[in-house]
Amino acid sequence: MSQMDAIKSGEMIFHPILEEGVFRFDCSADDRVTADPSFCFLDNKTVRDTPLMTHKLPSYKPTFECLLGKQIVKLQLPAETSFYGTGEVSGQLERTGKRVFTWNTDAWGYGTGTTSLYQSHPWVLALLPNGEALGVLADTTHRCEIDLRKESVIQFCALSSYPVIVFGPFSSPTDVLVSLSHAVGTVFMPPKWSLGYQQCRWSYDSDKRVLEVAKTFRDKDMPCDVIWMDIDYMDGFRCFTFDKERFQDPKSLVKDLHQIGFKAIWMLDPGIKHEGGYFVYDTGSKNDVWIQQADGKPFVGEVWPGPCVFPDFTQSKARSWWADLVKEFTSNGVDGIWNDMNEPAVFKTVTKTMPESNIHRGDDELGGRQNHSYYHNVYGMLMARSTYEGMKSADERKRPFVLTRAGFIGSQRYAATWTGDNLSNWEHLHMSISMVLQLGLSGQPLSGPDIGGFAGNATPRLFGRWMGFGSMFPFCRGHTEKGTVDHEPWSFGEECEEVCRLALKRRYRLIPHIYTLFYLAHTMGVPVATPTFFADPKDPGLRKLENSFLLGPLLVQASTMPREGLDKVLHLLPKGIWRRFDFDDSHPDLPALYLQGGSIIPLGPPHQHVDQSSLSDDLTLLVALDEHGKAKGVLFEDDGDGYGFTQGQYLFTEYVAELKSSVITLQVHTSKGSWKRPKRRLNVRLLLGGGAVIDTWGMDGDSLEISMPSEQEVTSLFGLIRKLLNAETTKLIPDIGEVPGHKGTELSKTPVELKSGDWILKVVPWIGGRIISMEHLPSGTQWLHSRIEINGYEEYSGTEYRSAGCSEEYDVIERLSATNPEPKENIEPLKNYGYILLVLMIQFFVCRRSVGHADEEESLLLEGDIGGGLVLQRQITIPKDDPKVFRIDSSIIARQVGAGSGGFSRLVCLRVHPTFSLLHPTESFVSFTSINGSKHEIGPESGEQVYQGDCMPNGEWTLVDKCVGLGLINRFKTSEVCKCLIHWGTGDVNLELWSEDRPVSKESPLEIHHEYEVTRVS
């Protein structure tokens, strides 16, 4: 009997490792010895496995329970502890109440409740009530559940057994992240040009279009450094090739781009076309580098080129083979490489990836021969590592730049990342701030979203607002998918274009500060972009702020609400002195900028691209004194590329300022590096508050003095600023579709949220009245797979897929809510005094209810015109008397069917078509008992199944996820349903209800009444 079988639960054993305050915990001594190698740690064995000699004991000790091959680890922390991290996750910043699963997933169109995205970081950052912080790392590559649903409790659950590493508690969250970097490594030092703005599209379809876009940036005076080439530059999607007609001469294209200051980045995917005569396939087969099936044959899966094989990056020979291909590829003038689809994504399979039974013949130090479930989460990181090493070997004088979609904790050593295929809507705009911050809090500081949104069409205001604060993110790129309107910064009208120009010039002025932050991140492990609470971790009022963030001492305050510009937003600042400033570019669609008292940050000219900058450029230092009249800041300068900085070829300057006897003196405090200080002019700008600034000019390296103005002069300056602000006539960017109207129209253009009992539902009336979010609060589970314009919960009026009813605009007829009662629109209040009295009574009782009761009945009645005198009507209700369920009552109703048709409509069928997400496809099935008494468990391997007559479920079927022990029950009336259909897709499943197929009249509508409820299953 193994040690794990003998010990079922208890307190984990520990020993200190790495440095003071870091502890490794295991279930037993045997487990400590037999633990898998670490992909998290820089040194995958020695550091993690070597005890540190210290007498310090851990402040908090996790407990464990081993059950059915799973190891469950719990760490109880003090009440009112706040949780962050967990890597690339959607939704809220503070993670209490959330649960996610580390399983790299192609999550196109993800939502706030999606539980597995493209990267895996089994890591939680905990902020204690006293402002101290600690971090907890589950050192496992397997699928891992991170459960934060219970207040102040961290729980991990993954295959047995794995060590848990606790960092701290330390005095601040920054100290925790620095300690984490000592274990997992710091971010690679990015080339300076990669911190400029970058423009992408799937796809710029020819070299002519690429040059046209690049030249337009220059013609319109818009800073930009990079143009990206998506997959369509290839010959038939074959990696390491170029389309012979549309990209005939990539070297000449890159030469032309370089001449106007642009770099070129090209995509490479892991899927290699299974095709003899294709040199990549042939050399890979010769070197035996492909992932294998359980029978030893190369695994073949469908991706963009068609049937593909996949390199086994767990083998050093495969990594070397790939690196050599990359090295040769860069000879075409490639400046950077984009690794996409590397979860790895596979088409036409319910899991969206390859079978877990596939075999990797990994290097011994990585874990040796293992099935895919062991290596899945690190596949993308190993691919990025191979790409990075190939680029570095191609030219040791340049720093590689790699962007990866999939990753694991530690990926920052090789690549930047972005937040995947997001949506062009305000929810994703708002969420992008938290997503970038969570990645930074998980060790990956170089990230950003697709500005403007990838899927769908942005509107002018959405795009301008997103660019406004997106230009402040560490990684700054605009990107969109095929089939959308143009998403370049000039594509949405003059007002939006000007806001984008101002935003990008802001970024380029701040490049010296941002580049310095990355030098500190690379050399010391300090974060780049952080939540606002980092300025005062003890203040609980800052812990859930999601519309502001810090870049060092620079605070960025944004508006993420569509109808509220920055002038309408409450600016909640940390304690202390915060001086607001701008670059004479104040605009309600741009974020506010604040500098923390006691800080100095460097600024440069707003060049068109980074390589335009020179050491002889004028340098500006922005200064905000603290309450003691002092300030300090640093500036790092080097060649912007290459590795000379590692041999001391740089200049690192610490500037200090101090107020004495009404005179502020600024001078160089210390300098490091072998570079001599360049001869350049220095402009010192002192922020006084209220927008007032005084400045002076001199030479960098000299001691500069500024006389502090008198109180009367400061008051005068403030008065001038107020006059300028009062005279401000700048307005928000106009948005498409902003037409004033009554409340019903407004509701029909705004997602409607129903929240009561166990459910939060979000409904989009203007495209099919679809339900796009179906979140079960007690379990924290998002059941729907949806984006605004497709999938989610849909209904059709015919047997054909996406027939009338699924995309029409629906009217909101009635909305009843404890917080937002909306009576029927077709009642004429001025003709009916009784109606007015009724409204007043409703409002009175709603007010009483909202004070005393959290759970009230929520109801929404929608109607969509489906033509021919028919409407599709849908009533969605979360009942007060049974808040565990929500009900949908749907009907096709004849409103104006002509007499010539005998009062009957065309042939119609009410088809209920929900698309449910599969968090764990291989562990999911549909369970039901048929009318004839037979029992069924239908899994993904069954494809599509139709049940009619006595074989149909007897009024109830359940979508079961065995991994989490939950089932979604769908109950319906068998008298209204004549057919049930199950269709397993890629990571989702449809559970359809079909009515009979017949004409309807005013007296004989088609109806389906059904409900959903979540239950625990064993």
C-alpha cells in the first residue's frame, strides 16, 4: 500500500526553500521525493528540492485530502482576505467567489464566466486585511481547479500528488511578486520598439495592403512601430512559407517597412500540414519529432491547413529542429514571431484539442514519456521557448520578440501574450483592464488585449475609449477578425481618429518611463502594471477598483461606461498626494493621468516610431513632491536592442528633487553603467495640483532650480486652469445608433440583466432576444457558450438552422424587477388614471422590497416579428417562490394572419436551441429516462442524436459534468415537445426542444414551457 493510499488527509509537511519566507508543502515525505519535475521554477529541480537553513516557521499551513486519485489542498486565511491572480481569467478583478480550471483552451468569444482560457497559472495572490500579502503556487501541470468560492479560503484540486509553494506573507504584494520571480524567472527584456503601438488584422491580404496601412499611419501623423502578418500570408496555411502571389517578395516588403520605421511580425502555428513534399513535414518526419497516438503512429488532427501533425516540443531534438526552422525563417527580415493556436487547438473535436491519451516522448528532466494530459498546459510555453531560442540564435545582436497565445506560469521568460479572441463590446472593454492586471499579478507583465475587440464591429466611441486607456497597457496592439469593418485608428470618423492620435502620442511620450519599468521588471521582478491598491494595500476601498491602474507611480483613471466620459466618473484615488496632468490633450474619452507625490518620471518627444528617438533628444522630467517636499525617480537607457546592457553598456540615472527655502533643486543622485551622459537639454516640470505646472530648462546632469511660486501666484494659476476647463467644449465621440427614444427603445439596445435567487441571466434583445449569459451563482458556473450575435440561448420558427426568430430585433414588452420595473409599453397612461395609480403602487412596493429582500421575482417579456403576421414571444422568469430555477415560456403567436389564408399561418416549428459550454468535454454527458422507461447516458462520441415518440426524455434531461459534480436539469412538457435533439460540437453541446410542425392561428399558438435548474450529482 502506497503512502498516498495510507494518508487520506491531514496537515501538509513543509520545509523552507529559495529564500526567507518561502515554504514548500507536500502531503508526505515520499511525495516530496517522487514529485514531478517543475515547469514553474527556473531550475526545475534543484531550487525547489533544496531545503533552506532557517528557523522561521510558516505563518499559514495548508491541509490536504486525497480522494479518488485527486489531491485537494486548502489554505484558510484571515477573514476579509482578498484574492487576485489565477493568471489569464475573465470577469472581476477581486476573485472571491470565483472558480477556474487550468486547462489551456481555444476560447474564442469567451465571456465573464468562462472558466478556462488560453493560459494556465495555478497561482493565487492573497492580500491580507492588514495589507500584507502572500502567494500560493500549486506546482502541477495537470488540469487544476482553483476554487475561491469560500471566503478567505484557497482550494486547489488536481491529480495526486503535487507540492504547494507558499510565498510569504510579506509586507506588500510587490514583495510577493519579486519573490515569485526569483522562483519562476522574470520577463525577457523586450526590444524597445516592441513597446510602441502595433497594428494587426486577420488578415492584411497582400503586401500592397500592408504597405498602404503603414504609409497611412505616417500620413496621418499617428505613431506606430509594428505591422503584423496573420495566417493568410502563408501558402495554403503552411508554416514557414509565403503565398507566391500576394506576398511574392517578403524581404522587399520588410525592407520597405523598415525604411518608414516599421517592424514586421509573422505568425507561426504548431499544426504542420500532413503532406509529403512539404519540406517542414518531410524534415520533421525524418527527425521523428511528431506527437504520437497511443499506438505509436503520429497523431493527425485538423487545423487551418487541413490534416496536420504536431511537433513534440517536450523533446530537445524537436525544439532544436523547430529553432533551426525559425532561424532560417528570420533571414526573410522577420522582426518578431507570433505563436498562435498553440493550446494546442484542434478543429472538429469536442475537446478543442488533441486526445489526452496522445504520447509525448519528453526529455527526462521534463518528466519523460507521458500522455498529453501531463504536458497539455505547457505545450504553448515550450513552443514559445523554441521560437525564442531560434530567433536568438539567428542574430545574437538582437533581442527576440515572441508573442504566444497559450502559456503557463513562467512563459514570460520567452514571450509576451495577449488576452485572446475578445469581443467588440463594452463588457470586454471594461474587463480588459482586470485581465491585463491579473496576468501581471501572476508573473506575466507584458500583456494587453486586442484593442477595439477581435470579434465583431467596434463603434467609434468604443474604439476611441479603448484606445484611450489601451495605449497605456504594457503591450499595445489593435487587432480584429475577418468579416469585420476596418479597425485601424482612422476608420471611425474624425473625432475618433483625433482621440486615437492623442492617445498614441501620450504613449510615445511615456516610452522612456515604460521602458524603464520593463528594465526593472527584467532585472528585479517588480511588476509593470498593477491594480490601484498597490499604492495603499491597507485600504479596503481600493481592492475592487477595476477602471484604474498603476504604471509605477503613474495612475491611469479610465471611464469604461459607454455613456459616461471621464468628466462624469468619480476619481477614487489612494491616500496621499496625487497630481493630475496631461499633455494639453484633455478629452472626456481619454483617461486621466495622476503622478504620485514623491515621484519623478521621464518623458520623451512623441516620435512616429521608437527608432526615431535619440539620446540627444530633449528629456523631460515630470515631478510631484511628497508631503516632505521630496521626490525621486529613475531612467534606464541603452541601445534599445541587443544584450550590451548585460555587460554594463547602459546609463541608469536616479534623479532627486527637494524643496528648501522656497526653491526646488533637481539633480542627479546616482548613475550606473558605462555610458557617458549625453549632452541634451532637460525640461523639469513641477506639478502643483489642480492642473497647474511650473517648469525650467537646463542641461541634463546639471543641478536645476525652480523657485516655488507664492500662494497668490498658485491661486492665480489655479484660477486660469479652471477658466480653461470651464471653456472646454470637447464632447464625447459620437456613437453609431445613438437615437433618443423612450425607455422601451433604450432597453432594446442595452443588454438586460435578470438577477435573483441562484441566477444571473443576460439577454440581448436586439439580436434574436438571445440569452448570452446563464451564470449559476452558488456554483459560479457559466453554462452558456455564447457571443452577442450567435450561440447562447436561441429560438427559431422553423426546422431549418437559424431560421426566422434567431437574429431579428426583439422589443422589450415588459420588464419587472426589484430594481427596475418596466410596465407594458402599449398601455396609454394619459388616458388611464388607474394605470398611473398602479404604477405608483408598484414603485412603492418595489422600494419596500428592495430594502428588505435580496431575492425578488425577475421577469422579462420579449417579442420578435418573424414575418407573415407572426411574432415569437418569450417570457423569461426567475420566480420568487422557487429561486433555484428559471423558466422560459415561449410561443409563436398569430397576430395578423390574413383571412385569405383561413386565419392560419405558414408552416412553423418552435425550435429551442441553447448552446451549452463544456468545461470538461470528456467528463460530460446527457442523462435521461425515456418515456418508455429506458435509461440513457449520451456522451460526446455519439455526435448528433434525435429522440422522438416513446424514446424521447420523459419531461426531463440533464447535462452532467462529472468533474465538478454538477448537472443542469432541463424540464419541459412532453405534450408540447415532439422531438429532442443532442448535438455535440467543439467544446459545446446543443440540447434542443422541437414543437410539432404546423400552421398557427390566433386561437392555436405553438408553445413550449420549460425551466432550468442546477443540481449536485454524485
